[in-house]
Amino acid sequence: MSLATDLLEAAKELHTAVDSLKFSSPVAYVYNPLGYAWKPQETYLRKFGSTRKRVIFMGMNPGPWGMAQTGIPFGEVAAVKDWMKIEEPVDIPFPEHPKRPVLGFACEKSEVSGRRLWGLFSERYPKAKDFFADHFALNYCPLVFMEESSRNRTPDKLPVAESAPLFEACNRHLRRCIEILQPEWIVGVGGFAQKQAKEALQGIDIKHGKVLHPSPASPAANRGWAEAASKQLKEQGIWPA
């Protein structure tokens, strides 16, 4: 089997593993884009996951206007359509939060984190295939958690009884992806992602890096995320100085 086929099988296993998990209040809605947004995810893995990578960037979990819409990590619509050249049909999650509709590639909202992340990569690599020749991006957790108010709730805020089985499935999937892609580096996008990568990949020969999370909730990111992230990547030896 090809590497992309192996990644697809791993993603399907993760989808099944997390789809049956239950989460309590204040989580009111859970989206699993590995299900309803499978077509663009499949295209992403087939198009860009067919070769071994040197660097994998790993985020925490999908945002409501990114992967929740496009099925692709940090999947800001414009970056996915215009740079990756991916546009596929997306179904609707059930139940769907009325304030967080899934419109797929018709979504007009821009996810700031994804716009910043892919914006940096596309500036350095104008052609997506040149970036993905050596790099890849994935999320640790595939699920979107929302409160009744529509407020986003991140996986690190879940009670241990709920996070333990979720993280076990996510760890298993991450180890499988590393086994398939054989990277030299895994770079956590933010502190939580780096922490989970270190825990999940204990005993595996891999270098751990970190970049500032590009979220607009981060004052540091709002002061020039691309410049800060580039500096971090160069200082850690992940990108050439």
C-alpha cells in the first residue's frame, strides 16, 4: 500500500474511535469532520501524503471556520482552494449548532489561525507541492467542541474521564502517522500540541519543536506571528537560517 493509503486507513480508524465517545456539559455540540468532511480530507491525504516528510506541524484540534468547514488541518477556505487547489463537497454535521453552520467551501468566514499558518508557508513556498515535498500538517484531535453559547471549548478543558479515551485514540493515530511518514521533526503549533506530541511519542526517535500558536486570542501572535514563527523555526534548526 502507498503511504497515502496508510494515512487514509489511520484516519478512518481515528474517526471510528472518537465518533462513539460521549461528552458532557458544558460541551453541547461535537463536530467530527473526519466524517462529514471526509472528501476533502481524503483528497488532502492522497495529494500531499504520498511521500515521507522531514517536518510535521501538529495543531490541537479544528477551528469552527477552518477544518470544521474544509476537513483539512488549519483549513482556512481561501488557502485550501487557492493554494492547495482542493475543493470538494462537504456534508452537514448532526446536530449542527445554529450559530456555527457548516457551509464547506462556501463559508465566507476566514479562520485567522489557518490564514496565518498557511500564509507563512505559501509565502515561503508559492507552490503547495514544494512545501508538502518535505512538510505536512495534521491535528492531534479531530473533534470540534462547542458550548451551547457556541463558544469553542478546547480538548485540554475536558474532564479526565472524557479526555483519557479521546487522547488514547489520538495518541494511537499520531504514532501511526509518524510510523508512516518517518519525519525527523514534529513541531507543536502551541504548547498543548507540543506537550501531547511528547507524551504520545515517548520512545520514538524524533526531534520535538514548537511554534507560537497563530490564534488571534494570543497577544504575542497578534504582534507579528509570521515573523515570530519563522524566527523560532530557524533558531531550532527546523528551517535554514
